[in-house]
Amino acid sequence: MITELILPHIRALTPYSTARDEFSGEASIYLDANENPFPSRVNRYPDPHHRAIKARLSELKRVTPEQLLIANGSDEAIDLLLRTTCAPGDPVITMPPTYGMYKVAAAGNNLRVRQVPLTPSFDPDLTGIAANRDAKLLFACSPNNPTGNQLSLKIIEEILTVFPGIVVVDEAYIDFAAGPSALELLGRYERLVVLQTLSKAWGLAGARLGYAIGHPELIAAISRLKAPYNVNSLTQEIVLERLAQSVAMKTEVSLIVEQRRIVERALRELPNVENVFPSEANFLLVRFSDGDAIFEFLKAHGVIVRNRGGEPGCERCLRVTIGTPQENEHLIKLLVEKRS
Ligand SMILES: *Cc1c(COP(=O)(O)O)cnc(C)c1O
């Protein structure tokens, strides 16, 4: 039951009531929120319930507005999910190598992090997960950052079967992936939460907009806890404008996916490249024979990639984001020149 997975004090929480909660609709004079009356682009408080964004996203994602939590980036959604379901000292599961924020957000909330590493093929270790059934919440990233592989719906269902807590599937890169979204499983698992973001495929990293999709009761609980004005009005405007351009987004995504194939092929030709891991995201994880040296070499030539060599299973690996065709060409040219 989802209710039992929500902390009792959050279940009982009375949310802050904003001026705009007590009156919604159109009026000619607003003297209710202590705002400065002289017009500017941002003199009024934003909609704390993100109604317009929820309406558009629910259309795009075929979910109800009640299943949607809109946050200041998925990083805020991660923190809110933890604060809604985990008390200090509670264990949560992460599966390294993966996105570093899960561990930081958990540690920042005084939670215990149980790391259940992915297998050498970067698949979840179901036995290791089952051995940590007492954890409150598990983070699964799909496609995974930094490995790039997408989890099948079958393996996500297997996680949900062996693990009784909240399962958060972070789909920051889902628009680049060939496989289906875990949204397809929402109807069957109350404990499943899907995280997505406008920071990657939608090109709005600077605007900060992420969202969680889950059971309405869990979403309502998180919404009571969140800061009322967590998404500013400029971001809300920019997001609505961009969400109207899904065709343009898809064109950019196709171009990036095509470039990913081109860069992957070129990298495989290089003698110091030991492996290019298959990717369903907008980056490639590349194992070099001399990862640290290549990282420094690229940096010295003004090209910054992410050194992931310190992560378990990622020895000598760099994570390379797919750029514009010109940027990618420049990267490959540098690497080709380096070895000759
Ligand atoms: C980039 C990324 C995000 C995005 O976070 P925002 O706060 O929405 O920008 C979330 N999860 C993963 C795994 C990422 O790589």
C-alpha cells in the first residue's frame, strides 16, 4: 500500500496556503499577496500548482495532472522523494556506477546509502537488491548515467518484485532511447515513480524543470512538502513555449542520435580505444588504454569531457557528450592526431 510508504508526519502535513490558493481565477486588482504593484515581468508570484505545465505534460505523457509533480530540476524531485518516504537513518539503495546526486541527496538527509553495484554488464544485481529489502527506496537510472544502457521493462518489473519499497526510475535520457519508458508500468505498480527532466533532450538545462510521475497519493504528499513557489514564473513561461515545440525537439534528438552513431564508429577505429559501450543516451562511455592521459590531452586542447575512471566498472573511462556535428568532428580529429 502506497500510504504506508509515506512518512506519517508528511501524511499529516497541512501545506502552506498561498494567497493564490485562497483565490484562483481572474480579478482586476490583486491586493492579496504583498507584491509590488508596479508591473514588471516578474512582479507577481508564479502559479504554485504549475497548472499550465501539468496540463501540457499530461497530454504529452498520457498521464493525469494528479500523477505529476513539477520540480526545480529532477534534483529537487529526488530530494523531495527522499524527504517524503525516508526518515533519518533509513537505508536507500543506489546501484553504482550511476548518477552521483542520489548518494549526495540521501547523505544530506542523513539516510544510509546501501550501494548494490551493477553487474559487469551494467545490469541490476537482483540478489543484492533482495538482500536489502529493508531499504525504503531504490534508485534505478535508465538509460543509466554514465554507462548509457537502458533497463528493460522486464528487469524493472523484477526489481519491483524482489524489492518492496519505492522504486524510482530516473529517465533523464529517455528521449534518446530506443526502448519503452517505464511509464508503461505505472498502472500496475503503485510504488513505481518515474523521473524525467527538460534538461537534456528538451534543451532547458538552464531553466531547471524536472518532474516526477507516480501514484496520485504519493504525488499529493510530496506537493504538500514542497516550497510553494519552487518553479519561478520565467521558467514556467519558457517551459510552456518549449513544450509546444515537440517536433523541433524530436528533430534535434534524431540528429544527436545519428551523431552518436557516427562518433561511436569513429572512436572504435582508434587503437587506444578499448571499448565504446552501447548507449541509449546523448553521451558515450569510452574506455581508453590511457583514460587519464586522454582526459588531460583533450582539456589542454580546450575540450572538456567527464572523467569517470574512478567509478566502479568504469576504469580508464571517459564520458563524452554528443555535441554538434562540428564539435564532434573536432573531437575525433584531435584524437586521431594524438595517436599519429
Ligand atoms: C542530467 C541528469 C538529470 C537532470 O537533472 P536536472 O536537475 O533535471 O537538471 C537527472 N538524472 C540524471 C541521471 C541525469 O544525468
